[in-house]
Amino acid sequence: MNDSLKTLLVIAFLIVIVWNLGAGLYYLLVDRGQTKRTVNALTRRIVVSVALIALVALGIYSGWIKPHGIGG
């Protein structure tokens, strides 16, 4: 897999995570506890975060991603 494709995939995951976090804040302020949209948005954020961590762990385990030290 191309290095730039891996980077774009991680950035896309991070954008979705931040988007769901913002959506949760927006629904919290707008709905005032009347709906479950806040809970749903934050649940999606957690699921996407766990998926990203699992994909990174799988990539390291399979050798697609080679971890390096800071400044390496």
C-alpha cells in the first residue's frame, strides 16, 4: 500500500472523528436532551476511533506500517 494512501486514510478517519465530535456538541446545544442524537454522534465517534486503532494495530502487525521513533 502506498505511503500517501495510508496517510490519507488516517487523516480521513481523524476528520470523521472530529466531525462526529462537533456534531455531538451541536446536538447537545440544539436538542437540549430531547433526542438521542448526541449519544448517537458520540457513539459513532467511539466506534470510528476504535476502528482506527484496530486498523493501525493490524497494519503494524502485518508489516504494512513500520513504526519509528520520534524524529526518525
